Amino acid sequence: MLSFVLALPAMAQGYGRQYNAPVHNHFGSEHNVYYGLRLGLALATVNSDDDMLDGGSMQSGLNLGGIIGFQLSPQAPVFLESGLIYTEKGGKGTYQGSKFTYSLNYLEMPIVVKYKYELDTDVTLQPFAGGYLAMGVGGKIKNYKEKASTSSFSEDFFKRFDGGLRLGVGLEYQMLYAEMAYDLGLANICHSDFDTSHNSCFSINIGVNF
């Protein structure tokens, strides 16, 4: 799916500048289209009613993926952006005196709306808001007292599906791009009918746009 996302802009023809947007590819003559690569740091926690799953201490991980965006209207610098990102979330804490950590690794699809505000000829500030959908692809829970590990995505621990809100701001200088974003999980990722668990994650990403 990532290769599909990155291949879409190969259909575009020509380069140009339109409505405060940096130089990007175009589909036709109306909509400005761009694609990009992202690499960064994820700082995640899991807040849970279940003490055994409450990873309130921050766990760091990797963000890596590609995005594509297109202008919603030729009359305004407003863009819809999506893509596919591999992200490593999780948390750590203590339970009954035993330290534990767990990783929750996802393939995540962000869907956000961006406004590109021109600060200078080559610089744009890009606040954005929207949401994300994610599917768990791997992860381990480690119990340091028992020196044991098990899969994070199992009937005893976490569901694979996640989704929530995403807010952030980006800064672009020519082709170079950097952003800060916050994901607030709305989906209950634990299996219990009586407890809830939610992801939250602050991320810092850098990359390039074409």
C-alpha cells in the first residue's frame, strides 16, 4: 500500500507554484498535488483503567512512511493529506512492584486538512487537524520481574484496531519539511467490557515534499 501511495504522484505532469504552496506536481490544471517522505520520533503513552495495562510513562519509538496531499480548491491554500506511516507506540509502568514495558507497532493512515500560510517566498506554516486510523502489526509486552515477554495484540491485552484525532503544525522551506503532531486515541484498544485503554502520542517528524 505504501508503494501505491508513493506511486500516485508519478502520474502528475509539470511543476509550478500556486496559492502559497511550494513547488509541487499537478494533476491537470486545477489541483496542486504533492507527495513526501517522513521520518521521526514518537513519544507515546497508554492510559488505561486496568492497572496491568496502564502504561502512563512515556515510551519512545520510530515513525517512518510516505504521504500524499492535494489542494481542495484552486481558490484557497487548503489541502487534504493522507498516507501510510509505520509508527511505534506503547507505554511502560509498574504492576504489583514489577516493571513492565510494551510496544504497540501500527500501520497508520492519517487523514488531515492543512492550511498553508506563506511566511516568506520559500517558507510556509501549515497547521492541520483531522484524524487517523491504525492497524496493529506487532509488539511485545515485557515483564522484567518474571523475565517473560508475550505478544501485545492478544485476547488478554490489546486489540489491533485504533483510531482517533490528530492535531499539529508543519513548517516547510522549499522541499524540506518538519512537523509536530499529537494523536489522541478515541478507540478502546483493550478487550475488557469494563475497562478502557487509549493511546496518546506526541511525534516530531522531518522529511521532504516533492
